[in-house]
Amino acid sequence: MSQPIINIKGITRDFPLGNEIVYVLKGIDLQINKGEYVALMGPSGSGKSTLMNILGCLDTPTSGSYILNGKDVSKMEDDELAEIRNKEIGFVFQTFNLMPRTTALDNVALPMIYAGHNKESRDKRATTVLTQVGLADRMDHKPNQLSGGQRQRVAVARALVNHPSIILADEPTGNLDSKTSVEIMNLFDEIHANGNTVILVTHEEDIARHAHRIIRLKDGMIESDNPNR
Ligand SMILES: Nc1ncnc2c1ncn2[C@@H]1O[C@H](COP(=O)(O)OP(=O)(O)O)[C@@H](O)[C@H]1O
Ligand SMILES: [Mg+2]
């Protein structure tokens, strides 16, 4: 069998807070294979975002190991981690996190600048992914000229632009109405069907139903991990 794309053993994460230490993740073991579609659920404060930030190389664990696509990222320094993140991870946030005064095209092309591609190949690829997410006619629009659903589509296109190994989405429909949420989830379904590994956080059962595996966190530990249906 091929090795998992994510292999986590005994991950903990704690934060100093004044004279105390807040223990957020208390020993997480997790393997995720290429091509899986996973929903991460759990009550508010259970550690979902903390775990996603570690999975997405935005943060490192206090202890434990994280092998991402064969590389041990748990002890990497910030600059090394930033490079891995740009290459391996596409991250979608609840609040879209787009550059406000920048067109959809340039928002999507941005991660390719860091990856060292020239302008011509950046524009070509950004056009392709924006077309894929249904925004061929909105390339020159700035975020404030787009609806919430369209902004999230731009963010999804940006996440895809560098051909990452994994797409991570932390409550990607959290700021969207229910109709737009369904449209965005259909887009994630399509991205998964194209062969991508997708992990998303949600607290809505309807949203989680799109995934094929549901992991539930409780109080910084995995409470359950089951195939969907
Ligand atoms: N930087 C931090 N410093 C102190 N506590 C934190 C920090 N980040 C998260 N926490 C705490 O960790 C717990 C889990 O947070 P989080 O991972 O955001 O939960 P979730 O995404 O499941 O709602 C919360 O109690 C939160 O207050
Ligand atoms: Mg969260």
C-alpha cells in the first residue's frame, strides 16, 4: 500500500496564556490517504482550527510528528515551512482572505509569484482555474465587486493554482447563505472528483455529508473516525 499523504503521530499543541498553559490538542494520531474526502467536525473550541493550521503548515505542533507527503514537517523552521505550504497546500478560509485592492486574476496568480513562475504562465494558469470555478467572466473584478460565493470561488481557485497535494478548508461555507453553501460544496465535490485530497472543517451535518469520512474532535482528541454512511 502507498504511504498516507498525511501521517500524524501523537500531535499535541499547547499555548502559553499568562501564567497558565492551555492544552488544546492532546495527542492526535491520524492517517489520510491521497484522494480522500474528509470532514472534520466537533464543537466550537475542540481544536479543529488548531489542527487544520498544523495540517496546513501554518503552525507547528508542540510535540509529535507530522509526515506530509513523505517529508517530516513537524520540526521545520518558518521559511522552510512557508515553501512546503506554497507547494503542497491549498488553504481556503471562512473569511476568504483575499487581497482587497487586487483583481480576481491577480489574487489567484499570487501564490505562483512565490513559486517563481513568470507572468505569462501565471496569467494562463490563473485564467484556467478561474474558468474551472465558474468565474471566466469575473477575472478583472476586485473582491468588493463580487458576491460572497464568488469571493469564495476566487479563494478556491487560488488554493488550486499551484497544483497542491491537499486542499484544506476551515469552515468554507461559514459566511455563506445555504444556497451558496450548496454551490461551494458542489465545487469541492468536483475538485475531489478530479483527484484531489480534500479536508474540510464544518459544524453542519449537511455539509459534512459531502465527505466520505467524518472525523469528530472533542476536547483536543479524536472522538470518532468513520466512513460516511
Ligand atoms: N494562540 C492561542 N493562544 C491561546 N489559546 C488558543 C490559541 N489558539 C487557540 N486557542 C484555544 O484553543 C481552543 C481551540 O481553538 P480552535 O482550534 O480555534 O477551536 P475550533 O476551531 O474547534 O473552534 C480554544 O479554547 C482556543 O481558545
Ligand atoms: Mg475554528
